[in-house]
Amino acid sequence: MKYVGCLFIIFVSLVTKAQVQRTDAAYLNTLTRRLQNQTTDTGRISAYMELAKYHNSRFFADQDTNNINNAIQSLKSAISIAGRIKDQKRQYEGVRLIANNYINKGDTVSSYKYFSEALKYYTAGVDHKKLVSVYMSFASAASRSDFYPISILYLQKALAAAQQYRLQQLVPTIQIAIVMATWRNGQGNDAVKEAHALIAKYQSKPVNLSVLYDFLAGDYRYKGDLKKALAYGLLSVDDIEKYRDTLNGHNTYGEVGLIYEALGKTEESIIYLRKSLAAREKMVIKEIYRYRTLGFIIKGLIKLGRFNEALQETTAYELKHPPQTNDGRVFCTQNKAYCYEALKDYAKAEKAYKKVIETIGIRPRDGEVVALAYYDISSFYIKTGKYERALLYLSKIRARSSLDNNKNIEQLYYKIDSAMGKYQSALTHFGNYQRQKDSLLNASKLREISEMQLKYETAQRENDIALLKKDAQLQRDQLKQAGHTRNLTFAGVIFLLVSIGLLYNSYRINIKKTREIDEKNISLNALIEEKEWLMKEIHHRVKNNLQIVMGLLQRQSSYIDNAAALKAIKNSEYRIHAIALIHQKLYQSDDLTLINMQEYIEELLTHLKETSDAESRIIFIKNIEEIYLHVAQAVPLGLIINEAVTNAIKYAYPDNGHGNIRIVFKQLNDDQTRLLIEDEGIGITENANSKSMGMNLMKGLTKQLGGKLELLATGGVTIGITFKNNQTEPPV
């Protein structure tokens, strides 16, 4: 039944225009920043989807079509990205939602276009539950925009799909949705008949029938059968609480509150109306529904004589939830008018009632709301003796009203005719009033209703008693279990004491051995630390000695005039520096065997550039990964890099020419490493390639690495070395 609940939420939440979604401006700013901060396509898709959901919820709250346009634009952006990255799932989810938004906007042509495109994708898929939910979602969007025949059509398609793919757990939800759409399509008798049939079919099964019960409760209230209305209302409350239905509770509680008010049980009415208002405050719902619910509470408080409390509650609610729409302001004004009239501030009351009439407008779908406004001002004018005005507004009531409302209208006509001396007409209206009143509240019905309410309260108490008995039995079972546990505990304690004695003896022996091991470990650690310190000192001294050798070579070179000798000394300096840099890295590192080649190569290249004439004319293009090598491999590789780069600086671009030298060092796979050094210079001859000292040195060093040397001389010189890395992981 879990999936049934999900589908029910999809349909009812959209039809009732209620969603749990933030719609404040601060949340819009948060979503906008979230979109701007996204660095991935999938993140941007999600951000656009959230923005669309926000604008959609804003439309439900204020009916501003600009919000629908913004939602559609956000969804189109999400679809564009999803299409580009081949994310079909979210692409067609966006297409489906655009179809729903277009039908909300009233554009059925565009809606069908997008929905047909989405349907091709979902019908070709294997997720049949998703296909059913897509039909349900589109049907609910159509119902929300008063396209009830379209809604019924796609609900029937959803039902056919559920039956075709043997998704029987979804069938009750879809059938309930069809009943509600049929009722909204003006086929009230058919809807009532089908509702009774579904209740008979599913009442004994684990199906939430609260919506059907609530529907029948409202239908019977309109027909004046308050006994049946209350019975179905209380059944709806039972299912709401049994299935923890937080979505439909606001409707059910409100309906039961209105039924109790019609029965004259104002205290009970206010209790349920407050439950309805509390639920609606947590939902994104048109604010007129909240203010109408508050209006019923205010009228109840006035009926109980709590006038000041009614005005205070109205004012406090307006401060807490200022009306944002014209409809909200109308009902807020109407609620204050009730309070002013009750407090006999007739000037303010008349002004408020007139403001309601001026602004409410005539809207066919809100006919009863308009009728209520005319009824209120008519009643006010009768109370203040302005019968002609009262008759003017009373004659304008054309809406379909419940029997209870018709009874009240007949009473107003009776009062007007009596005051104006039209006694025959007054008697006629009084007779109508009495007959309808007796129909609603004859003694037999009142007794049956009281008995039914008593049965409901008794059932609730019996349920509470059953829960208490269950708790008591649970406590007895827990006490019995505690006795068994105590006996087992005693046996366990004895066993534990014996075990502890044996363990303690073993523990003493282990402690002695552990102490001896710890002492040896301390001694070993001290020796290891001393060894590491000595190794660092050795590397430091080797590096210093190499620096001294370099200094001596530099000093010697200043006394030599032979160019070949100077060149040899300079090359030797570079090679010695490459080795010295290795030792420097080792004594500066915590690991005495591994070299971070990324850092090493960077420093080596910097030194070569600074100590040659290449600083202004040669550009190094580097692509060096963070790779660690053992010192045994790092030294020959460093010498190879030194040799190759030095030769490129000297010979690739003669006559102080400018150019690039590209150095690439990367891991090819789990153990193979690749070094590539290339220039775009004049190249070298085959003879130089084979006989130069530098080339012989690189060949020997490559052999020492156990690698393969490649030399290409096409459009410059490219030296490539591939070798096995004996240490691919960074040090811990």
C-alpha cells in the first residue's frame, strides 16, 4: 500500500492545490544562489527543477500566471542540459512537468504537444508504475484547471494501465480519483453512486477511504441529511488518523466542523475547524481557504458570545499572515465585519460589508461565496432596520446552497416581510423556514445524531481501554521476562566470576609479556629514530659536499680559457646539482627513500632556467603529475632530465633563438611511467644522436632504470623514456 499512498498524494495534493513547499522570497534567493554555484550539468538540472517547483507552488498560492511562465522556462533550461548530456530520465521528466504547467495555464494545445512527447518515452519503458503515475499527474493537473473531461480520460487510461500490468494495489486509488473527477465534472449523482460502491468494495480492506467519506459527508450536508453527513465525516476522521493522512486532514476536519455547526454544536464545530486551520497553515494553499476557515471559527465564537476574543483572533491572524491577494483581503475584511457587527460598531461593520461586496466580484466557481457575502450584508441590514437594502441583496443570491443555507435565507425573507407589513408573504416564508428547519433538526434526527455521536465517543473510549489493556498485558509480560532475566543473570554472574578468575591469571601473564615487548619496542623505535636522523644527516652532508664540489668547479672554471673544458665543467655542475637536489629532498622529507618527482622536476627546471641564458627566450610547457619514485630511480631520472633539457637549451634554438621545451611526466597504467621531453628546434643529426656523451649517458641511465629510450628527430627532437615505477603510491 506504500505506492498507493504515493499516487494518492500525487493526485489529491494537486487537485486541492496544496503542497508542502516553501514559497517565500528568501527561499527564491537561496535557489537562485544554488543555481549560480553549480559547477556540474547534473547539479544545474536539479537546481532548475527546484526553481520550477518553487514557481509552480507560488502559482498555486496566488494564481499569478507569471509564476507558471517562470516554471516553464526553468524546466526548458533543465531539459536543454539533460538532452545535451543524454540524461533521458530527467529530460522527459521535465517534458512531462511542462505539459502539466501548460494545462494549468489553460494552454491545452501546448500541453498535449509536450505530454504526447513524454508519453512516447514512458510507454516504451519498463517502469509501469511510473507510467501510471504519469497519467495520474496529468489528470490531476487537468482537474486543477477545471478540464474535468480530460482528467477523467487520463484517469481511465491510468486505470487501464494498472489493470493491464497487474498493478492491483494501485487500482483503488485511481478509482477514488475518478469518483472525485466525476463529481467535479457536474455528475454528482453518478459520483455518489460510485462512491458507495467503492466503499462497499474496499471498506474491509486496508485502503484509505477518507476522501470518499469526506465527499459523502459534504454531499449529505448540502442535502440536509446531517445524520448521514456526521456519520461519514467521523468515518473520514477515523481513516485520516488511522493512516496518518496529513494531506487530506484539513478538508475532513473542516467538513466535520461545518456539520457540527449546522447541528448547533458550536463548541465541537470550533474544535474541528481549528484542526483544519492548523493543517492548512502548514500547506501552500490559496489563502482564501485559510481565511474562510478562520471566518467559520470567528462566527462560532460570536455565537458563543465571545465577541472580543473573536476580534482579537481576527486581528492577530491578519498580523501573523497578512493577506497577499485580493481574495485574501476580501475574506479578512468579512471576518472583521462579523466582529464589528457583534460588538455593535455598525458604522465599521457596514463599511466592511460594503467593501466585501465591491471587491468580491461575480465568479461562477465561487457562487456560494458570493451568496454568503449577500446573505451577510442582508442579515446586517435587517438587524439595523434597513429592510429595502436587505431585500436588494437577498434577491441577488443565485448560488447553489445547502439546505441549511436555504433555511436561513427563508428566515431572512420572513423577517423583512414582517417588518414591511407583508404578512401573507411573511407567513409563507416562515412556513418554508419551519419545514426546512424541522427537516434538518426534528427530534428523531437529533436523538439519532446524539446516539451516533455517543457511539463514536464510546468507540473511541473502548479503543483507549483496549490500548490500556494492551499496555497492561505488555507490562505483565515484561515483568515475567524480567524474572527469567534475573535468574539467568544470577547464573551468568557465577559463570562470569569463574571466567574472570581464569582471565585474570591469563591477564597477569600477558601483561608481563606485553611489558617486555613494549620495552623492546621502545628500544627499537629509539634505534630507528637514530638511524633516520643519521640518514638525514648523511643526505644533508652529501648535499653540502656536492655543493662544495660545484663551488670548486665554478671557481676552477674562472681560470680556464679552453671552451671545451669550460663546457665540460658546466655540464658537470648541472649533473652534480641534479644529484644534490635529490639529497636535499630526502633530508627535508619525512620519508628517506621516496622523492616527490613533481616538486623535484619543478625545482630542477627552475635551476636550469636561472643558471643558463634560457630565462628570457625559452618557455617550459609542463605537464607533470604527482608521482613518487624510489631514490634509486629518482637519481638516474633526474640526470636524464638534466641532460635532455640542457641539450635542448643549448642546441635546439641556435643564435639565441626563442622557442618552447615541453616536459611531460605521467603514469600510464598501474606500474608504467612515461617521461617525454621535446622541442621544436633544428633537430640533430644521426651521427650526433649515436655518439654524443650526453646521449650515451642517457642510454646508460635508461638501462639503469630498466626502461626504454626513444629518440625522434622530426621537426625538433623528442626524447621519450618508458619505465616501470617500483613505487606508484604516495607515502603514508
